[in-house]
Amino acid sequence: MEKTTKILLIALVLIFSFVMGGCTSPKKTGSTPVTKEDSNVTKTMYFKSGRTIECDILWEGMGSEICCKKSGNIIAYSAGDVDLIRTFGESSAAEIAERYKERVEIVKQRELMSRPIIETPEEARRKVERKLRREREIAAAFEESIRVEQKRLGDRGEWRKIGDLVRDPELYFKMQSEVEEKERRRKARAEEERRKARAEAVRIDKRMKELVRKMESMKKEQICIRRCMKRGDTFEYCEEKCRYR
């Protein structure tokens, strides 16, 4: 009996602490309390239902509560039940209402996440039917691929591969996919080598054309120098003249 009483007492203390935890001192929450010493601000808590309560101090709690301290007792009320504009003023009420909406949304999300998924018998039956239908579709597609592959191998006369296909279709298609992957990589490497060879050929062709143009330019310069020297001019003069011609 004493053990049961102690357990109940501890549970009540924990519940009281949880309820009062949202209404800690306004200095800790960072909110500005409304006290009776403030002559320009109302100290009355107005409810949407029309009820009013006179408080010594009013402030916004840590959770979604509006806290009222009266005669040494602290009572928490839901911000959704309080007329925030009449109680705190329009500017403060907008901020409190915004924070209240955010907290309510967080609580809803947590409830949805923690809510167990209850599956009805009808939903369970449909889930099983969808799974079986999907498995049948996969099996039918696999059988069709086996028939198509058997026909292809038969047309090509590859009877040994047909035997491998019949004995273990999964292993056969796995080996085929590996062979196809190797072939794809081989073709990719060959294509890359051809691309590099074409680029190298273009580079060599460009270099050869540059050399040919340079040789033609040198040939023309030599002809110009010989003609100039035949007229009696010096080599230095003719070279300077023909270089920039």
C-alpha cells in the first residue's frame, strides 16, 4: 500500500512539474510581464468567451500558454482561448499569436509522427493483392524474355546456349548481362581511341599546313632577294625589303 502511494505521489509531482514548466519566470522566458505597477497597460486577462481574470503578472509561457500569477499562484491558460489583442495590445499579440501557431503546428507534426499506422483488413488484403499482382507481372515478363531468347538462339543455331538457358535462366541472363557490359566497355574504349586518333590527325594536318605555308613564304622571300640583288642592291637591304613584303 505504501509503495502504491509513493508511486502515485511521484506521478502527481511529475504531472504538476510538466504543467507548470511552461510558466517559468518571465525573466527566464524572455517575455515582458504585465504588472500592476504599469499604469498604461491593462493587467486583466481577457478570454474569447468573454470571461476576464485580474492578475498580478501576465506573461507568455514556454509552451503554448499564457501565464497568470494571482495571489502567489500561477495558472496557465491556452493561448488559443485568450483574447491576445485585448490582453497584451495589438503589437505584442501578433508576435504571441505567431509563436502560438508555430508551436501548435509542431505539436501536430509530432502527434502525426508518433501516431501508429492502423491498417484495416481491407487495406491489408489490397496490399497483398498488389504484391501478388506485381510478382505475377515480373514472372510473366521473365518467361517472355526466356521465350524470346530461345527463339533468337535457335535462329542462330546456338543450341549449347539454349541448354544453359533452360537449366538456369537467372544465371544465363546474369552472364549475358556481364558479357554485354564488357562489350559495351570495349566499344566505348575503341570509340575513345578513334576520337583521340582523329584529334591527333587534325593536329598533325594543321601543323603540316603551317609548315607548308612557312616554306612557301621562305621560297618567295629568297626569290625576292635574288631579284633585288640583280638590280645592284646590297643583301642586307634586299633582305630587309623582302622580309616585310
